[in-house]
Amino acid sequence: MAYVATRGGERAIEQSERLYRGEMGAIDATRVQEVRKALPWLIDRVMGEASLYEPDLASLALAQSGGDLYEAVLLLRAWRTTQPRLAVAEPVTQDSLFTHRRISAAFKDIPGGQVLGPTLDYSHRLLATGVLQGRPFVPLAVEPAARPAPARQPSLAAWQKSAGLVADPPHVAVAPDDIPDLTREPLLFPAKRAHTLQSLARADTGGVLALGYAAMRGYGSAHPTVNELRLAEAEVRVRHPRGTVFSAGRVKVSQAEVTTKGKAGKLELGFCATLGWNEVKVIAGATLDLNAPGAPKNSPVNEEFFLYHTEPVEASGFCIHFKLPHYVTFQSSLDALRGAGKGSAAETAREVAAPLLEEEPA
């Protein structure tokens, strides 16, 4: 699709940006910290879709964009490209995660037990309108458990494999330096497993939800059950040039495994994980991962379809670019339409005149 670059009227263009910025007012460090404190789940979504874990920068991107998620993700991704890669972290296993929430809808009594953690799943959705009348909403304090759950929980899939419920996938040893990087390599099909999971990890939450929901409603071949959902903190362990492995801190992560009965008489698993806490995205993403093998072309659960169409920066950019001047291409369409109209009118006139010409005497 060709379009004409916006030229001329530079003062008008400058003033239009000033109008946009003026709606938000001045942005300072205090405002950024208020955004970070007030919207932690939204910040997690921005960090996940930008594939960069930095809460302060994500808060700044939200403040600077006025809450426009696509603009915030674009800002954070653009900043990310300017930063050097210092090291590759050590692999993280499920049983090493500092777990805040871990549940299963497939098994009641799982090793380690169900850990509800922070959730609104079982609460009434009531708007606290008293806040607008001067009555602050103050949450009740958390009562410590008599027996707190262990900070680290075992992998449910590992337990299932030991019980013969899940087929053990072929083990392929891959060095950390050999893992492909979607931020530096193009996405080609059939996609590598690492590319698929990386793409889902930073995909648009709304897009993944829409296509995952389509799979759940019957457009996919497998109806999922949540095998394990986990919100946790992962320790970022990196190797010092001198050889020492040390912890550089923790990042919030969320992961989901969904399952269904496979053709071989064992359970099949779909998986998705992302930076930050985002349950909806990882459940929907794991559903797409579960349904992708063997999906027909142009199906919403076909890998090429959902990986391309849930890329937030590319998808939103292509949609938004339609606002730019398309005068030349649209004018050519109008000329073709006028030409077709004139041709049709001339053809109609000839058809009307033909009988009259035949009736004239020789």
C-alpha cells in the first residue's frame, strides 16, 4: 500500500503535537512513580509486550503516551534497541521460581498444594463509588497463614511425566548462546519452537485473547484445561566474566500450561510464559500453542496466522498508517471508478439506441 508523506504545513503539524502533549500536562519523576504505584498490572502488560523488564521506563512510557498502550509499547521497544546486550542469563526452571500464585484446574491435590495468591477470581465486582464522595477505599490487611506455602513449588508437568500421564518430549541440548532471538532475527515459518514461545511472550494481549477464545469456542481442535497457572518471580542469574554466577535481581513472570487428551492416550500440553503478571495472556497463548500443530492454513489457530497477527507494533502500525495521506492511490482508484462509470454509461446508451437504429427505414 503506497502513501504520500505528509509535507508542508509544518507549523500545523507542530501545533497538533503540542495539543496532544498539552492534554497530559507536565511529566516529572513524581508522576511516573504515581503511575507505577497505581497501575502495576498495566505496567506488567507493557513490559511483556515490549520484551523489556524495567518498571520505571514502562511507567514513563505510559505517562508520556497518556495511557495509549500501543504507543507505550513502541516507545519502550524503540528504547530497548539502543541498549547493548551485556550477558545471557542462566536458564530458569519452574521449581526454582519464587512462587506467589500457583493453581491447577485439572488436578485438585497437586504436589505442593493450590496456592491462590493475589487474585480477584473469587470476589464480587463492585465499583467503590464512595471514593468519589470522599471515602477512601482502604483494602483490608492480609492475615498471615498458619502454615505459609513454600516459596518454591515443584513442576506439575514433571510429576505427571513421572506418573506416565504425559509423553516425555525428545530432549535436545541447546546452549544458551544458540537460542534464537526474535528481536534480532526474522520470524520464518515453520517457526522454531523458541521463536514461537518468544513471539507469544511479547504478543498483544488482546489479540492473543481473541484468537485463544476462538480456539476455545470450537475453531481449534483441542479444548483446554488449565494444568498449571503460576505467577512468580524469577531470579536473574548471570555469569561474571571471571566465571562466578551471581544474582542480578528478580523479575516477575507468569506462565501457563494447558492440557487435553492426546491421540496417543497421554496428555498433551500447551505452554506460554511472559514477563510480568498477565494470566489472561498466558492462558490464551498456551491454548494457541496447544492447538497449533496440524491446524489448517488461514485458521485462527494456525501458527503463521496467530503469530503474525498478534504482533502489537506491526499490527497497530499498519492499522494506524491508514491515517497518513493516500491521495495518489485513492485518486487512481477514483479515476478507475470514473472510467468504469463512463464506459458503463456509453454501453447503456448503445444498448438503448440499437433498437431505434434497427427500426429506421433503409
